[in-house]
Amino acid sequence: IIFEKSHSKALLVRSDMRNFYEVLRSKLNWSGGSNA
């Protein structure tokens, strides 16, 4: 994953029900189990 600074801003993740890491795991299909 490469992050670069941009002149414009973007809202990447916003959720009132889940935190950032839960959304990230969901988007990247990470199970969070011992085999992950």
C-alpha cells in the first residue's frame, strides 16, 4: 500500500457503527483469526 500526499482531501472511512480497523479488515478480507 502506498500513501501519497494530495492537494485535495478525501474521506476514506466513516462509520458510526464500526471503527477504522473493523472497516479495514472488512475491505481487505482479513478474518482477524490466528491464520490471518
